[in-house]
Amino acid sequence: MRGRYALVLVLAAACSGTDEAPPELKSIEPRQAYNDDRVPIMLTGGPFRPTFTIDTNTGAASLSGSPFAAYLIPTVLGLKSAAIGKMEWRDDHTLAAEIPARIPDGLYDVQVRDPRGNSAMLRGAFRSLGADVDVPTVVLRSPPFGAYVAADSEVNVVISAEDGNGRLRRVGWELSSAALGKKNGSCDLPDLPRATECHFSFVAPRGAKVLEDLTITANATDTVGHTASETATIHVAWTPIAVSFSPMTGPAYGMTQITVRGQGFVKSTRVLMGGMPIEPNGGLVDGDTSIRGWTLPHEPGVVEVSVATGNGVTSAGSFEFVASPVIRDIFPTSGPSVGGNIVTIVGSHFRPSTRFFAGADLTREELTVIDLVSSNRIRAFMPPGIGLVSLFAVDLITGDGDLPDAYTYTDEPPP
């Protein structure tokens, strides 16, 4: 009766009397494995049609258990067939299953049977490799051996592990230093992978000394118990302190020797200008309080000078790269030989300290600057002179710029 009982029907997803083609088995993953433990596998192909249980009272439908069956059939005589367990329907093209442990070495055909009695065969699809005798490999990818890191900073660690045809059960790590003592942990490994990457981070401890060593050991263990490890030593340094540096300006073409003074410098401490290390390789460390080196070519402008040990960075101030002055034009181009004519000189990279001269290479008279209008223009009084002369702009930091045969002295009266 409908009010008291529910009629339950078990129906195949497709009737055996239809013209639907039998399933096809296309692949198995993995195709080979050791036999020390059970091996999860995925079978692909299809169509894999399951059966459903339908409650006629509520209309609800659900999968009816796992009506699929699969077998390993040896390709050589003398070995027995074995049932593949834990069959699970995922979709019309995928079945999950598990090959039992202790399957004898050898090559096997794989057969799948559906609820309607149809079967599919994949020849030579799986090979049992016997016992696992291979040790896994483990690599400490980051930080690299010998790296410098700042005390109290976060250090990111990356470990990769791989076991070939075997499976990993554990990937772990251990930290050891005078300031930290010993600390260890491991990464979560779902589904016993063949290969994995383990990520974790820790805060580098501040030791009693400016520089202390810290050891990182990575280890990996497979399902059989084989273990491998790799160790790297890194250096934990206090963040350096910058007190001063000189000079604070230099030519844009580089090659200015700069000296930075401070505290807590070690052999890996580097001077950075605009984020780029000075030459050679960030500078030469002269004890724990001084670093010197040479600037690289840089566009004119102001950049930040900083001191870095590993990822510990301290700002030291600003440095200005200065370009050599350039003279492009003068107006007027002539005037009285007694001087006093007011001229406008146009160019680029003029500074308050730039001096201007008229004459020849060996005989020059300095102009009196009235107004530095901008870095591209000045107004000045011409000095006395004779005939056709050149103009010179002189910057004690960057050098000279000139405009040959730019101005002519005449006998006309002064303005």
C-alpha cells in the first residue's frame, strides 16, 4: 500500500535489449606500480552505465552499489587472475578502483564488466613491478645553500620529493640553530602521491651574534619505509644599519667611488642604488662598518641608496646622478668687445654650480650669470673678448660641454 510501503525498483541506466554498444576500455593510470601496497587506479573509456535504485513512493533515485567488476588477467601462463577491488563509478567515462597488494610480477590484461554482462578488455595494460627497492629523491629547492636571510624575517621553504613508480607516505623537515634549537614538522600528503612539493615558512631567529648559521634538513619516506634526506645551511644576519655615505652626487656615466658607513656589515652585505648593486657585486666590505664600490651608468636623477644583507634592507639616503651640461644655442650671437652684453644661453643639465666661459680651449673668460632660469636656460653678462669665440659649460662633477664658434665680438659700442 502506498501509505505504508515504498516499492523499490532497481533499473539499469540502459536496457540490455537496446542497440547500445558495449563499453570500451581505453586506459589505466598508473600503467605500472610496485606490489608492496594497494595501488589506487583510474580506468577510462566508456560508456560505463551504472544501475540505479528508484523509490517509487518518493521518486528519488540513487546509485545501486557498484555493479562494475574488473580483473587482472596475466599474459603468461602460471600466474592467476586477480580481482580489482573498491570499484567506484565516477561518471560515464571514468571508474576508480584499487589493485590489491602482492600481485605477482608480470604483465596483465585488464578486463571490466558492466551490470548487463558486457565486458571490455585492454591488452597488456598493467605491469606489476614486484617489491619496491628504490629510495625516493628529495630536493631542498628554496632557500638555496649558503643563502643569507635577515633575522626576524619570514623564510619560505620549498621541498620537492619524488618516488618514481612508488608512493610517498611522508615529507618532513627539521630546523636547527643555536638561537632556534631544533624544530620539525611535515606536510600533509593526501592519496600517497608519487611526487609532491612541500611548502612551509618560519621566522629566522635573532641570534646572539650578528651572523649565525641555521641548518634545514628535508626528508622523504615512501610507503615501504625507504627514506632520503637533503641538508642545506643558510646564514641568519641582523639587518644592517646605514649611518652615512659619500659623495652624494656623481656623473650619470657612472664610475663614482662611493663609501657607505654603518654597523652590522658582513661579507654578503651589498649596497644598492635604485635597487641595483654597485660594482663590484654590491661593493667591497671593509670590516663590519664600511663598504665601498663604484656606481654604474644611470639616467640623470635622484635614486635611493640602501644597504642589504639577504632580505634585510636599510635606507641610507639619496644619490643624484648628474649629466654633463650641453650648450645648444646663444642669443644674441654677437656683441661689443668690451663685454657687458646680456645673452641667453639654451641647453640642458644646467645646475647652480655650473660655470660658463667664452674664449678658446686655453684662454677663457667667465660669464657672469644673472639668472638660472631653468636647467635648460640661463641669462648672463658676456666678458670682454676679441673675434669669434666658443662657449663652455663646466661642471666639476660631470665635466664640460661646449658650443664651438658660437659668439662674435665686434667694435660696436657697449649697450
